Amino acid sequence: MFFRELHALVQSGVLLAAACRELTRRGPGGLRGVAAEMAAAAEGGKPISSVMAAHRNLFYPWHIGIVRAAEAGGFLPEALEQIAHAYEVEWETRSALRLRLFIYVVLGLPAVLVSLPGLLMLTEPIPAQGWTPELVLQSVARYFRTVSIPIAVALVVLFLIWQALGATARFQAVQQRLVLALPVVGRLARAAALDRYLAALGLMLRGGMPLGQAAEQAALAAGSVTLTPKLLAIVPSLREGMPLARALAETDLLDREMQGLAATGEATGELPDMLVRAAGYYRAETDAKRKILLRVAQVTLGVLWLSAAGALVLWGLRVYFDFVFRVSDWMWEGM
């Protein structure tokens, strides 16, 4: 909401300082203070990316990179729209997955933790005097204290640790490297980073920025701990006059078709437009594959939960019938 409203205000012609000041009054509550800092920076002639860099717990590194590149190239509205679009896609994806996780974890896990002590009680040897209500309650309470509660506490602690680590730049870097190593998801993450890189580079070149400087800013806008160093490595060669298509081919990051678009753009003098078009292809690929992966993830979560629930039910039935037979044997021995 913050970036979408900021984009709409700036796109309509409102000055950046006035747009940020407007968001201090009606923007999302948690970001009104940041909006005030952005307004003060814009009024003082400072870039708002400096304010974003001071709040790295709120903004992704690529947000800061693309806004910094947009300020240098004069395409801030387009950068804000790209960030807003990425957030909307992320929100849609997380909402779909969180709904399933809420059903499986918040509703299903408590039922498992509550029924587990009763099942464990059935596995105990039958007391000589038989099971009395007092003994049953004592056994169930003991398993609840020693099994169910520790499991619940461990899961909560792991969740809090994950949330705390997720806010650190080092852990985010590790996550990005792991994601890029995955077969399909890695391709999706790489396409998203190249979309940001090519879009920023094309828009900066369209604004008249020199190729070397534009490539450096665009590499930072890619926001990938793995791809950004490779894209920064070609900047010295570009400053020395190497064609962009040849430099990108050496990185082995772009598809052959995208390299062809860059080469065609350099040959025809339409490099900025070709780069923006290539970015559009990567964005379309990202959106299409994201929808497929989201559906696969939802089905996978359902299968895993049904498998776990089925295994628990089968184990519960086995424990129950074993208990019934042991009770029957105990009664016959007592007779």
C-alpha cells in the first residue's frame, strides 16, 4: 500500500516531498515515521534512498538499489511501481500459502498435541489394579507436560528464531543462495533479479546516463547476492567500451534470446527499449511460473498433511487395538 500510494501520487505530478508528507497522514501506520523522514530528505535535496538504507529492517536490499538507480536515472515513478508490483505478488503468494498453513498448523496441530497424550497412555502396561480414572488422568497429564507442551514450545521457539534470523542481511543472503540452487525456484528467482536489472538499465539509458554508470546502478538494483557481483564485474569492461551484449554473454546469466535483443538494440540504436522489452519477458516468465509453483506448493502441503494425518490415524488405531487385546488378556488372567 505504501509504495502503491507513493507511486500514484508521484505519477500524477505531485512533488516527491509533498507525496511523502501526504503519506505521513494517511499512509500505513507503521511507515508514517519513515514517510516523514523521506519528506524531510526530499525537502532538503537528499535522496530518499538514504532514508531507506537507514531502515534495512523494513526494505529489501533491491528496493534500496532500484530507488537509488531511479534517482540517478530520473525514473522514480517506474521504480516505485515495480516495487509495489513485487510486493503485491509476494502478498498474493504468501496469503495463499498462509491460508493452508493456518488450516494445517493452527487447527490441525493442536488436535494432534491434545490427542497424543491419550494415545501414549494406551501404550503403557496395565496396572495390577487396573486403570482407574485417577491413574488415567495422571498418565495423560504427565505425557501432556513431558511431550505435548515441549513440542509446542519448541515449535514456537523455532518460529521466533526463524523470524529473527530472517530480518538479518546475512541470513537473507544465505536464503538467496539456497533458493538460486534449487532447480525451478532458482530459475524463478534469477528471472526476477534479471527483470529488475534490465528494467533499471534500460530506463537509465533512456534517461541519457552513460552505460558504465547505468550498469553499476542497475547491478545494485538487481538485489541478488549471487548475481549482483557478476553484473558488477562487467562494469569496468563497459567503461572501456566493450559492447553490452558481449559483456552480458560473458556473465552467462541471460538467455540467448535476451542477449540477442541486447545485440539488436546496440546495432539499431534502440538499446534502452530492447532492454526494457527483455525485462518484460523475464517478468512474464516470473509471473507464469510463480502461479504454477504456487499451485504445486498448495498441493504438496495438502499431500504432506494428509500423509502425516493418515500415519497418525493408523498408528492410533494400532495402539487402540493393541490396548484392547491387552485389556482382554488382563481380564482373562484375572478370572
